[in-house]
Amino acid sequence: MVEMKPRFMVLLFLCGLSALFLACLAFPSVKEAGYTPGTYDGTGSGYRGPIHVRVQVSSAGIEDIAIISHQESNFPGLVAMEELLEQTLETGETDIDAISGATYSSSGFLQAVENALEKAFVTVK
């Protein structure tokens, strides 16, 4: 077994801690963001055409999402979007894996939600 010197172990720990801190700064979660409360529409590009959603947000985050219009098939497109809608509401995040077999529909839905959230995002000047 290789022995590590205490200073080296502390250095490794601090490097890991700083990398974790920088990762958190680089990728803020939707839950941590600040929003102007209201209802915002967003659009994304699905497999068969545009996907329109309406997102209701509070200052704390996403409260509700409605799929307004789309041209996706019921299966797998709409089923995938409904699953992602539930996951987004549960987690408050849009960084969710696409549904297998409905990648374009999934990406379009998440893009539409993110588009709506961009309109709600509070910028500090």
C-alpha cells in the first residue's frame, strides 16, 4: 500500500472541493435561479415541427407547465413530452435526459421550457 503525505492529501481534498464549487457556479440549477412571477410562453423545435409550452413560475421556480401546441405523434412524441413535463415539475430542472425513441420531441419540449424560463429570469444590474 502506498502512503500519502498529509499535505498531499489536504491538497487533493482542496482541489476536489474547489472543482465542485466551480462546477456549481458554472451550472446553476433552475431551482436556484430567480424569476419574475408570471406565465411565459416558449417555443422549441420538435421532430415534426414547433412545440409551444406555457410555463407558470413563481420567484422560487417552476409552478406549472402546459403543452399548448405541437405536431408530434401521440406515441412516442406526446408520451415523452408528458413524461418530461412531470420530471421537470418534480425536480424543477430542465437538465433531464431525453426519452429514448423520442429524442427530437424531448429536446424540443425542453428547449421550449427553457425558452419560456429565459423570459422569466431576473437579471441583476
